[in-house]
Amino acid sequence: MSLDHDVVTVSDNREESRFEVHLDGQLGGFAEYTLEPGRIVFTHTEVAVEGKGLGSALVKQALADVRERGLEVVPECPFVRGYLERHPEA
């Protein structure tokens, strides 16, 4: 499977307090968070298929969204923390 040919979408499911990534319309993973005044704490990330870039696509879009909203990012989740270490511009 290659994400180049699949439809990947990321959305903020605010009712569940998590960003979700969908692959061809199916839930492929999520990044849970807690909102605090002026910041967002990412607490846990899961993806259904590892090694295909799905988690990176999820976190990249989630970070872009929260930065646009002016929120400070607190990466308690090891996956999000690792992504930020590899992509400091995010």
C-alpha cells in the first residue's frame, strides 16, 4: 500500500478530543489531545497501519491546524514529540 494512490484526510473530531486520519474513507488512526487555555496537549497517537506515513500525515496536519489557531503545542505523546524532533519547522 502506498499513500500516494490512496485518499488521506485529516479532521479534528472535537467531540472526541482527537484528530483523526482517514484512508479511503476508513478510520486509519487518531491523535488524542486535551485543550487547555492557549495550548493543546497531545496525549496519545495510534495508527492502524505503521510504516506507511499515515501517522506522519496525521500529525503534520494536526500541527498545522493548531498552529493556525495560535495554540502552543505540548507533545506528551512520544510519537508527536518524535515528529517535532524530526521536523522542527512544524
